[in-house]
Amino acid sequence: MQLETYAIGGFVRDKILKRVTKDIDIVCVGNGIELAQQFAISFNPAIKVSVFKNYGTAHVKVDQIEVEFVGARKESYELHTRNPFVQQGTLQEDQERRDLTINALAISLNKNNFGQLLDPFNGLQDLEDKILKTPLEPSKTFSDDPLRMMRIIRFAAQLHFKIEKNTLASIKENAERIQIITKERIAEELNKIILTEKPSIGFELLYKTNILSFIFPHLVDLVGVQIIDGKGHKDNFYHTLQVLDNISLNTNNLWLRWAALLHDIGKPATKMFETGTGWTFHNHEWVGGQMIPGIFKFLKLPMNEHLKYVQKLVFLHHRPVSLTKDNISDSAIRRLLFDAGEDLDDLLTLCNADITSKNLEKVSRYKENYELVKERLRIVEENDHIRNWQPPISGELIMQTFGLTPSKMVGTIKDAVREAILDGKVKNTYQDAFHFMLDFAKCHNLEPIS
């Protein structure tokens, strides 16, 4: 089988940039699926070839390297769809349909010119200049496939490249067209931006190009500063981006980064100006936590344990702040240990990232306070073993002891035992908790059955 064949796109770009890559895109002038099948037979017949006929592509995994084969093609689009009409094309036509000049670079795999770089749009120079621009006129590139606008912004964040002036202006001009892209694909790009070294680069570009208004309006609601009687509040959008950058220095956990992005999402709904006090955002953590399921549904993010984790951290992110004040009881410490459970360390990482101020002395003081809180949490946990704790009195034991069936009273007794232990009124032992249960039940005219 003799076909013109080239390595193209991200693999070539990353090799030139000396970035690690585990994906290779192979384009041929002909049938890419047949080429993949012939490659597998020649290289190792045991290799599985995954074929995607609708897209004319095939995937092969060699060791840890993903290789995608596709035939060179040209595409045309109707205005209100991103599903293209695809025809077989030349290498040049395939390069023209790429999103960026730096992603249109190709290396020949053919015997007569093996290793030759084919660079019809000066992508190599753009790599050297750290510039992102489209191979063709940008409005055509973005009108054909609006997701390319988000991809370019993601590359700007990942590579720390600048978007060329006309390309950036065209993104803003075509921002509304992003609405024809599925939420799932938008979420995939958002996740990649969130996982960059400095995510604020991507989110600021999404905001300034107006794309964020269409894909994530809840975040845009945080933008701006309002001043009354000479008193203003911080711009909660840029504060949020700073928190996201801060936490990204300490974790690659995608969902902890999402918690940082959403931690103040309830502030617009709770913002009030109080005479003599200034701006307040009372219970913004509670309101924000209640918003999380709706936001996840809107963005088509997973409605599973990831949602519950992010919601939990948003609910709790203000709790450690109160523990920095004087005269905080061990009871408050126990309750935070109990409520945060196995996510306590992530919560404290979020709270530490939430310390943002241009006043370095204030930042230093807040961080010292948090270190004191962490130490107190450690001491209380060492003494009381509350973290990831299950109260020693179960609902089953309550029903057996008093001959009850499942009822409100069972829950009332169980809650009373838990609260007594968290308040420090009862030691965290089975014996003490059992005696407390008997006394509490007696006050409600319940006696143990013999």
C-alpha cells in the first residue's frame, strides 16, 4: 500500500517545542482507515484498530502512544451547524482546515523526502515568536468550527503564547457562534483550561472575548465593583481567578480546582450594602453550594460524587475563617472535623488559596492564623478522633434497645447522641454514648425493653 503519509499537528508542534506528547496524528492522501489496518498488520497483528467510520478515522495504541490515522480532507459547512460536508482532499487542503498555523505543520514520512517539514503558513516562525493565529482568514476558520475559538484560548493558556491581533478580534466578533457547540465539548475545553499552570490566562481571555457570557454566565455575574458612600467591594471575578491560580500551585486535582472557581459563586445573589458596615455577602457559601447542581447540569459536568465533593467544599469554605477568631470552642473544631471528614486537607488548601490581598502584611497574618487553626484541628483530632467518625450509637441499636420501628424518634435520639459528643458533653466512647442515650430516651418517656 503506497500512500503519501505525514505526521501532522500537535505531535509536530510539541516535538519542536520539546514538550512531552503521547499522541501522533497521521494524515495520508487516501483512505486513513485502510492505512491503520495495514499498519497494525505490519507492526503487530495483535494490535486492536478502533475504527470510526463516520469521521473516517482509526485509532491504534502502541505501548502508551495513541496513533490516529485519517485521510487528508477538505470540509465545507452550513451556517448553523458544525457538522461538515467532508471530501477527500490534498495535504494542502487538510492543512488549511487546521485551527492554527502551529498545528498545520507536517513532517513527511515518505521515502523520497522523509523528515521534510511542510510549513505552508509559517507556523515554525509563529512558534518562535510565540504567536497564535489561524492559517486562513480567522472568521472563516471560526465560522466553520466555533470550538476552535476556545481551543486557541486554551493553547494561549497552556503555551503562554499571545493570540495575534486579528485572530483575537475575530474571536470576539464570532463569540455568539459558540452556542452551536455541545455543552459536553465546551466542558472538555473548560477542564483543560482549568488544568493549565495558570488558568486565569484562559478565563480572562474567555471573558474579554465575550465567550464566557455564552458558556458560563454565572461566572460573568461576579464581574465588577460597586461603590456606595465611598465604600467598594473587591471584584469577585478577578478574586476568583486569583484563588484558582493560587490553588493550582498546590494541586492538580481537577475538582478541587473547580471548587476554587465556584467558591464565591453565591456572592452576586447575596450582595448587600449595609449602612455603617459596608458591603456584605451573608451566607454566600450556603447560596453558592445550593447553586452547584444547577451549574453542573447547565455545563453538562458529571452529576455524581464530583458534584457532591465540589458542593461540600463550597458549603464549608467559609467555616475555617471563623476558627481564626478568639475564644473558639473545641466544639466548633470538632464540628468542622466531622463535617469535612476525609476532605479536610482539600478544604484547608482551598481556604489558604482564598487569602488574596495586595497588602502583604495582611496576607502573612492570615496565613499565620490558618497555621494556628491547622494545629488546633490536629490537637483536637488527636484527642477525640472525630475525623471520618461514625457515632458509636447506630439507628439499629436504638431500635433494638427500645423496641422501636424506623421513625422520627430514632433519628432524634441518634442526632442527640452525635451532638452531645460533638459538643463535648459526652466522651466519644460506646459506654458513655450508650448511657447518654438511655438518659435522653427516658426524658422522652422511653424505657429499654428487657
